[in-house]
Amino acid sequence: MSNKLNNFILGQWMPHEGSGFLQYNAITGDPIYSCGSDGINYAALMKYARQIGGPNLRKMTFQQRGLMLKKLALHLHNIRKKYYPISYLTGATKGDTWIDVDGGIGTLFAYASLRRKFPDLPYYIDGEPANLSKEGTFIGQHIMVPKHGVAIHINAFNFPVWGMLEKLAVNLLAGVPAIVKPSEITSFLAEAVVRDIIQSGILPDGALQLICGKGHGILDGVCAQDIVTFTGSASTGRMLKNHPAIAENAVPFNMEADSLNAAILGQDAAPGTAVFDLFIREVRKEITVKCGQKCTAIRRIIVPEQWIEEVQLALSQELQKITIGNPELEEVRMGALVSKAQQEKVLQQVELLKKASTLVYEHPNGIDVLGADPEKGAFMTPMLFLNEDPFNKLESHQVEAFGPVGTIMPYRDLDEAIALANLGKGSLVSTIATADEHAARHYVLNAAAFHGRILMLNEASAKESTGHGSPMPMLVHGGPGRAGGGEEMGGMRGVMHYLQRTAVQGHPSMLTAVTGTFLPGSAYKETEIHPFRKHFEDLQIGETHTTAKHTVTETDIVNFANLSGDHFYAHVDVTALDGTIFEQRVAHGYYILSKAAGLFVDARKGPVLLNYGIDEFRFTKPVYPGTTIGVRLTVKEKISQEKREENDIKKGIVKWLVEVYDQVGETVARGVILTMVRCREDS
């Protein structure tokens, strides 16, 4: 008897109506859960997300949203092992489960850390201001604000946890709520994780809703402020992308589809070399991990024609070592396909592949299953095909058997290998295994347009390489053409997908008020108290300290040359200046920076704890002996910092605009420095 899964909608758990969709234990074939979405009012869900979840997230800054993700990641990490037995029901082994569960939680951690690249504001300042006028009183600046819609995530069955969390991490950091629709085949695992997320109380109301059933009608009410992401088959993705509401409202649709990913063995990687062995292990891993049910799995194995037999033999020997069976057994290395229905689909695709290729490997004596009944579970032997004429027999580049299946094909030179890899019409990832840097460069530059990611595999990186099939949070996950044309994750790039970029124009002071970042040309706010005497929360954007002045002498330049060891000719040899841009001995740029610090620093002990670094510094005009310089020090931006431990000092980072000018008022140097500033004890 199966248990009913609930949907989490409108802030509460609701049982599904009717008998629903039956979910099965992939190992035993027994029904375990049912899920459904009949009768759900999706318009109400979206209204709830837009009116409750969106405002709750948008009032938080990037720093606060990042800390929220960190807290959630820590919570799930501490209880992650409770999800392992549930994951085994999907046919996943322990190793597969770590990729899904621990990998998903790791992505939350990665995006929590990414908060440091964003301002302590609810929105993002994009790029440099554009001067739109002669006198500088009219400028433009791009800002990026969270969209006022909802992210609808339609996920695949193969990674119920990672697929959900890698998307949620991004939209939550951006400040956009989500409705998650995992595959109805494995939504029981996603539901278990969401239950703990909701129970933790870490997310604000309306930030997350969950539909465990098929979700028919979920896209009917999307509007221009919404964002839809899809992971799954290319055919289903294309159908959803052409939904009338998507087209009519120009809704962003990010598709990550299963693709015919390739691995190329370089011509230098002969049998017996370390790279050859690495290639064989990587292909074996990608055929068997998750029982081949990975959108990044290697489907096409492209090797030099003279080593076809060696590759076939080596792969067959590796695959023969793979033990298949119940994932709860320690010795099992490959579990089952997700369901008997999926098993039937894969076998149908295998029959299509047989029309163009020869089956050269499957487990001898059928499937030897440990700890389970091969007839009841969705078990399948790894299969290797050989396509000896891959430029004419194109099924290998068109048919994907979404299971432990790969096809070997020969090439004569690297350009042929590139052409074969590109025949897949777009993939999520391809790998070239080579120690030849020139071959790797040639492959990347000629194949990159067809692949979302390229792994260059060799002995130098193998020890720390995350491998062909592992998308990383800070790099884009997606690919052109058949792979869907979308991009997920990618660090800051992924967050931008949920933000609206808007150009704001006006006087610099107005833009400073809007952006919360001081822009050149804005009015300075001179104060009597030196800003280094003020605590973090008391400093105001635009607050400025104008220093006393100093006249640079030849003695200053000579002394700095001796102190620093910088005896560059322009500073010390007046006779060598003919033909240069300098009229006379010139002060070191680093002397100007050092002297500027000497002018603007308040030496007494105060709230400033330390110099945190320099973002940028430019020397815009030569400073000669006799030049008088002064400095304007202005609060440009403030970033709060959390306490790392209970006894830590409460503090924040202040970015200061440093402008060094001469006696005629022209800027000779400009830059941004950072200091760590203490907060008030009572704040």
C-alpha cells in the first residue's frame, strides 16, 4: 500500500486529491508513494508567491539572503543522512546519493559564500557609470533589481535533491520566490527535503512552494515577471517552451536538456599512458554513475581509429568489474534505473542504436544482481556499442538511451574528432583527454561553440579534477542546441537571470541616493568629525574628509626610491627622460598612494580596525617636484559582516573613494581602498 505525498502550497501542507500517480521502489518494484496535483489553483499559488514571498525576500539584502542560504545549508548538512535510505529507493547507490544529496547541499554553501561579491543592498549595481554630458551633471548607471514574479522550477527525475537545491540557491539569493515541480517519478525524495526546509523556519513565508504531482497547468498563469526553468528531455522542453503563455508574455525560459555528450581520446594518449587509463576510468564512471541517468553522461566515445580495439577491450574489462544490485549493499557499484517504465524506454532506444552500431559489450550471462530480484527491479546491464562509420550512420548522434549505454566511434585526425563531437548539435559537456596543450587548445577553440562546458583531462589535473559529469556552482551548467540553450548556476551569472537590468539616468547625486553607492560628480558631505572616528553604522554614503596639502619635493622622491628599492629611471635619472612623456623627474605612483594615506589617516585608536585592501587605483597625471597635492576621502559603499563566532567583533567593510588632486584642482590619482570598521557595541 502506498503513502500519499502532500503538496506544500499557500503556506501549508495539503494532501493530493484522488488516487494520484503511483511511485515505485526501483529495486523491488513495489509501490511506495502516490502523488498528485489535480484541483490545484495555480493562479492562487502564484499570487501568494508574488504578494507574500516576493516582498519578504526583496526587503532582505544580498548579504542577508546569503546568510539565510548558509543557515539552511548547515541545517540540511546536519540531517543529510536521513535522506540516504529514501534516495536508495530511486535506484541510486551510496555514491550516487552523495552526488545528489551532499552535492545539492554543497551548492547551497557555494551560493551562500557568493554573497560576498554582492553589495549589502537588496539590489545590484551593474558596471561603471556612463557619463552622458559634457560637465558631468547627467550620467547613467545600470542597476539590477529582483523581478516581482515567481521562479517555476520543473525538474527531472534523476537528481531530486541537487536539481532542486541548485536552482533554489540562485533564485533565493536573487530575492525571487519559487514554486518547485520535481518529477512525479521521484518527488518523494524532494518532498522529504522540503518538509525539513519548511519545518526549519529559515525561509520567509511564501519563498518556497512544492508540487509533487504532474503539475498540468502550472504554466497557464505565468506573466512577464516570472521565470521558468526546465530540466529534462529535449522534446518535453521544446513543448513547454512553446506554451502560449510563455510566448505571449515573453517569459524567460531556461532549458537544460539531456544531450549526447562526448569524450575524445587524444592522439597522444596511446594505450599504456596515464592519460589513456584516465580516459577509460572517466568513461566507465560516466556510463555507470546513476545507472547512466545523467544529463551529462558520456554517450559518445570518440577515439583514434588505430586504438578502437584497445579502448573496447579496456572499457569492457572495467565494466565487467561493476557489481549491480541493491544500493544498500556495500559491494554494489551500480543500482537500478528509476523505474520499470524507464527501463522499457531505454531498451527501446537501445534497439534504435542497434540499427547503426554493433553491440560489443554487455554483462556476461545477463544481469547478475546482488540482493534483489532482477525481474522486479529496474536493473540493466551496461552496454557498449561500436559505430564504425559515424559520419554516415548518424543514429549515434541523434538517439540517446538514458541509461548505462555508450557508443565507441573512430576518428583519423583531431579535426574529424571535433566534427564528430559537434555532430551532437549541442551538448552540456565534452571531454578531451590529452597531455598535448596544442591539441587541447585546437579542440576547445573549434568545439566550444557546440558545448556548454569542456573538460581537459590529463595527469596534471586528475587528482583534483571534479570530472566530466559534475557541474560546479560557479560555472555555467547548460549548453547550446539540443542541450536547450540555457545556463544554470554560473556564479553571479545565474543570479542575474532573476534580476531585471534597468538603466537609471540623472544627476550623480540622485543616482548616489538611488544606488546607495557614491558616484563621481555627486555632492560631497563634509563633516567636522574625521570619518575614521566614526563607527560603521554612523558613516553615511558620500561623507567626505578633505585633507591638508603637501608639496612634493625631489627629496621625497629620492627617499622613497631608497626606501622601496624602486629605482626606475623616470624617478631617479633626469638625464634619461629624453623621448619619454615626462618633463622632469616624476614621483612614484606608490609614493602618491602612500602619501595620500598619510594625509587622510587619523592616527589615533578608533573604530577603524585595519586596512582591508585596495580594489583599484589609477595614476592619471604625473606628479613632479613642486606639485602640491591634497586628498578627498569619501565613503563610497558599506558592506556588513556577520560574526564568525560569539566573541567576534561586530564590524563591517567600508569602501572609500580616494581622490588625489593637485594645486590646479586636477586629479592625479583615483582609487578605492577598503577598511574594516567596528560597529557600536550597543548595535
